[in-house]
Amino acid sequence: MSKASASRRSRTKDPLPASVIRKGTSRVAMWRVLEIHKIVQTGKHPNCSSLAAEIEVTPKTIQRDITFMRDQLDLPLEYDQLKHGYYYTRPVHEFPMLHLSRNDLVALFLARHALEPLRGTRLERMLSESFSKIAEACPGEISIEWHELDEAFSVKASGVLPADVTLFGDLLDAVRACREVNFDYHKLTGSKPEQRTVQPYHVGQIEHGWYLLAYDPARKAVRTFALQRITNLSLLKTKFVRDPRFNARDHLGGGFGVWSYAGEEQRKHEVHIRFEGYAARVVAERLWHSTQAIRKLKPDGSVIEFQADLSGLEEITRWVLSWGRHAKVLRPGVLRDAVQAEARAMLE
């Protein structure tokens, strides 16, 4: 058998199991391989030299990693002679090296809560990047969105109840096995819990809270459920087929936080808000929404105009109120009216 045919055979048959890969590859090597994967996914056709410069290793190390990715991980990685770089010959939706178990994900959940006292520190930012990379290994099951808090805020650490860990683990099992679940859910506006039967799609940490994104057959739409308001969870034997078009980021993209405003994709609000003082500087420092644009109204940045395109206004209303007199809604009028109405109600 020729070397070429042997190489092709190794790329198409029996990649090593994740347990073997984890034992035979150091953490640093695993990180390099994941970085190479992410860079190749951009479609920029990187080569060994450019990858080595970006990851800060030698080209020979990159070549060994690429060989490992092709021959052991069965990734469709090839070299384009015309563009002088590597590319994937077919879409790669799931990275094969990091299949996290339920125990791994529960540990991630616990670690996330254990690090609450570090919010706003340099160490928190460093750890949040690492946790996000781990979460990217299972995008269909779990996501973590860590946002830095301003120095003006402090966080009181709180413990994690055993019931929280059990609920989190059971929901992950349901997501991964595509099994329907039944639970009691207490809506913010409800006087008592109501029973729901849903098809769980995703468990995500959004705006410092954990949420379940699930398709509700009774309402024929994807709904968002806060884990802390779920009780009496039961995993049902009923299996379901997950909508392949569903993407957690896309689902939440129209709102300003947790609310998804499903079915309102065609209804967009072009929001313009004027910020001044400390609020202008803080708002300009962070990414609040994927569509945001910020324009300086004064050269020193003490006054800015914030713009974003949103499907709904409930959460942005609360956000504007949180800045007090340092924020002024320019448009739309419906948002300005909502803020004024809430302010008047507070005075009353």
C-alpha cells in the first residue's frame, strides 16, 4: 500500500476516541489544535508560517498539529496550492476532540458559580475566555456569555444548591438525548406555577443567569425559561427531532438580553439613545448588542449617541432607566413614551 493511500485511509477510518485523544495530547496541544480549527473556519486559508506566527510556536509544531487533526481527528483539512493555505473540504459543525460528558458540563456549571466573587477583575476576564472556549466545544448544548461588570458594582457570593446542580444536569441529559421534558414553571407575571411540556434545545448562561431554550409544541414557538423558576422536572420517554435551523445566538439576536421576541423578526425598532457623563464612557467601552453603533457627540467622549436595531423594547426600556438622568431616548417615540411612563409611575 502506498503512503498516499495509507494516509487517505487513516483520514476516513476510525478516528481515535476522545478519551484516547485527551490522554495522548497535552492541554497546550489541545488548545493549539482548537485555535488552528477556529482560524481555518474563517476561510482565510492560513499556512504553517502564518499559524505559527499567530499561535506563537514553530511551523514544525503547526505541521505536527495539522497531521494530527487530519489523521487522528478525521478532519477534512487540505492544502490549497493556489491560495497557499489550509481549508476544510466540507463544513465542520462539531469539533471531534472535545466531547464533554455530563460530569464535565456540571463541573463547568459549578465552577462558573464558584467564580462569582471575581466578577469585574482581571482574573475573571482571563478565566471567562477559557470557559467560553470550553463551551464552544458543545454549541448545540450549552453556551456561556460572560460580560464584564463595571467597577461601580459589587457581587455578593452565593452558594449553589444541590437541586440546582441536579436540574442543570438533567436538562443537559434531555438536550443531548433529544427527550421531551415536563416541569412546573412560575412566570414573572404569573400568580402560580403552570405545567409545561417542551422540547429542550439549549442551556445557556445569558446576562449572568442560566436559561433553557426549548420548543413548546402547545405554543408552536421556541420559548425561554429561567432555570431558577423551573420545578418538578421530569424527563419523558418521548423523543423529538431538533430543528436543524435553530441557533441560540440567532434566536436571541433580536432582543437586548434574554427575550427573543420570536415571530417578530420583521418588526424592527431603530433605537437612538444619548448618553452623557460616566454613562457615556461605560456604554462606549462595551458591546451591548450585535447591531450597535456608537457616535461621539463630543470629541472627549463625554457625550455619545448609542444606536441599535431591536425586535422588542421591554429590556431596553429597563436598561435606559438604569442610567437615570445620564440617558435620554432620542427615538423611537414609543420607547421614549415607555421610559417616561415608567418614571411617572415610580414618582407616584
